Amino acid sequence: MVFVKIKAAKIRQLISCGVKSMEFILREAERLIQKHKTRNPFEIADCLNINVLYRPLGKLKGIYIYTRRSRYICINNELDSPARRLVCAHEIGHDRFHRHLAKMNPQAQELISYDMSSKPEREANVFAAEILLPDDEVIKLINDADMNFFRAARELYVPPELMDFKFQILKNRGYRLEAPLNATGDFLKK
């Protein structure tokens, strides 16, 4: 029991040291989109030599695993196509920014997955929002008089919480937007 607490403390220390700025996350997402000429997370994962597997995971939607110098994204096989796309983009974010946690301690993978309020989860959600939601498509939808925040999210096949992360990105870029919710990093847990 004490052993687990020490490991958790180590992992929290690693997380706090490795916090990425939004600009850093967005630059990496844009770099991957430009380099691989796609926003499709499955194509990006393939280009990055990340193995994508589908397995029964119970309540867990996805997990990033690094073992024996190989990287895996394991997605719950019971998810529908839009949810699989979101989980894949989210887990690529973990690959880009939190691989060191998976390398340092295999148990870190579980902690990252279950501690959904952690900064790594928020960073992976920002990354997924940037990969899946192009600025121009979001701006076009929210400027439509017949469209509201939640309808726009449905139109883009993402949960409203991911749309909130995109709104945070657009606010950071100078857009004046107000989302009707304040998403936390744990929305994938639901």
C-alpha cells in the first residue's frame, strides 16, 4: 500500500514538471496535421507507428500503453465511430506529451486513465479538440443563426465538452466566445 502511494507521488511530481502550455500543445497538433496532411486521428496514429487496438475495456474508453519500445492505443470496442475517433485523438495527445509517464512506470498508464481530472487529461483534451475541430468549421457553425453550441457539437460529432475545449482554444486566439458549460478533464470518464 505504501509502495503505491510513493509511486503516485512520483507520478504527480512528473506531471507537475511536465505541464505543457496551450501554445505548445496547439503547435504540436498543427505540426502533425501539416506533416501528415490529415486530421484523421487513425491516419495520424498510423503515420506515427502507434498500434491501435480494439478491446473490451469495461467502463474505460481508452488507454495509452508503452511497452517494449512499442506504443499502443487501446480503444473500447463497444464505442461508436465518433467516440472511437475522439478517444484515438485523445490518446495520441498522451503519446505526444506523456509518454515519459508510461515509460517510467507501467502503472502510470492506469493512473493517467483513471485520474481524469489531472493536467495530462486536460492537455490530451486540448490536443484532441485541435486535431478534430478545425477553426473555420467551428466558426462557421457558431455564426449560423439557427445553430447553438450544443447543436454545433452534434453537427461535428463531438461531445459538448470537447467543443468547450475548442472554445477555450479559440478564446486564446482572440475570439470572443462564451460556452454554456465549463468542461473538466473527466468528461471521457462518463
